[in-house]
Amino acid sequence: MKNSIDAPYGAPDKVRKICLRYANRGSDLIEVLHDVQAVLGFVDETTQKEIAEALNITRAEVHGVISFYDDFRSEAAPGTIVRVCRGEACQSMGAENLLPVAEELTKGRPRIGVEAVYCLGNCALAPAVTVGGTLHGRVEKDHLVAIVEHAALADEASE
């Protein structure tokens, strides 16, 4: 878990401004979290506490939303994320075989992470995967290898 030392400089001020933009309404928690994550990249424990205080809700409520939704992070994400859909449609079309492939391809590459998600909203083109935010449908093992390797080369070139 990241601590306040790892949070970007000026994070508390940014968090307070975002909360004020929503008039410190607890009912706008999801919007606040999206905006905070867009600015900071993640919502760590210290930031969760600041949001809870500003919105006059419990830390448990903030943490509950972050842990429930796949889009929120409590620590910094790797540079590129491979998300493999594990929803019913994707599972029925072979997604269960893609997750171990993605995990194997990213071993030893700390700037690339793998996540299992439970719907990418692309059921008609199952199995679905996103790599670096780009959605791919009807993904088979060879296609997954190619797009992950491409992403890895691009990531390494940007260092």
C-alpha cells in the first residue's frame, strides 16, 4: 500500500479542490474518486482519509467503493495494463486460457501488469482484452502474444 510519502506533491490541496468542485457532497463520491484518480493516478490510504473527511463520510465507505470497482486503484499502476475479461460470454469463448498466457508474457516486466476483470462490455466479440486501454475482441492466444509484445516494445522504447 502506498503511503503519503509516495503521493504526488501537493496531493492534499488537489484532493480538497476536487471535493469542493462537488460541493463536498458524499453523494458524488464516485465522481470525486474518478477525478482524484485522473489527477493522481491512484487513491491511496491517505487520500481516502482526506476524501472521507471532506465529504463527511466514513473511510470505510470510500474504501468500499474503491475496492468494489475495478477502475479504481489504491496504488500506482504499471505503465501498461493487460485486462482480460472473465465474464460469462468471454469465459465461454476461451478467456480462461488467456489469463495465464498474459501472466506469463508479463513476468519480469514490472511496467506491465495483468488484471482479471468481469466485463469489458464487448460480449459480442468475446473473448475481450484491453492492452494499454485499447480494446481487442475475438482474441486468441497468438493475437494476445502479438499485442502484449508490441505493447512491451513500445513501453521499453518510451523509457
